[in-house]
Amino acid sequence: MLAAYDGTGFKIVLLLHILTVLIAFSPSFVHPLLTRQTTGFDATNRGKILGLFAGNGRRIYAPALIVAGLFGFALQGMSDGVIEFSQTWFWLAVVVWVAMNGLLHAVLLPAERALADGDESAAKKLDTAGMIMTVLLLVMLYLMVFRPGMPG
């Protein structure tokens, strides 16, 4: 056994789990504001800035979301049976995590790249997908905090 539930090893993995979630979702709150602030820029400079956003999405935020889920699975494995896959909150969290990854990789990242390349119609898709991702984050937070279906 690597670590006991609520032991030091477990808490370190929990810290990493929370940290990767913060990293994965930081652009959800910052990028919409910054994107709107670039609307007055010339197309070249706006494209460069939005291109940085898109590149960071692929290199930083998407991997962080994947790793956050993997840390979640690690926590379940380290929980000494306290957290079971059969618990409603856990398997729902897995479904939400898969949905988040699907939305991120299939819609958000391509829309960011398109917007950086000058396709202004991608902005609506980016806004809509961002709102859905925010709702999924709120559902995930509810599941993590209240843990419906977890005994005692």
C-alpha cells in the first residue's frame, strides 16, 4: 500500500489533484476577459495573443485536466476502500471528467486555434463551450464536496 486514506501520501496526491484542477481551469476565467480586451488590436497582434492562448491550451491546460483525473483515480486507489468506484459521486465524477475532456479536445481547443487564425465565428463556439465547461466544473465541485452516495 502506497499510503493510507488521509495519510501524508494521500494528502500529497490530493494537493496535486486540486493543483492540477486549478491549472486546468484557470483559462476558463481569464481567457474570456483577455479575448474581449484584444478586440481593438490589429489582426496580427490579436492573432499572436490568441495563438498563445491556443498553444497553452494544448501544452498546459489540456494535460492538466487529464492529469487531474488520473490523480483522482490515484486517490480512489489509495483510499483503503473508503472511496469506491460504485459510489454514485465517484462514477458520476468520472463521467463528468470524460465529458470535460471531450468538450475541451473536440470543441474548445479547435475553436481557440480557429479564433487565433482569424475566424471570428469561432468566438461564439468558444463562448458556448466555455459556459458548458463552467457548468460541468460546478457539477464536479458539487460531486467532490457533497459526495452523493458515499456512506457516512
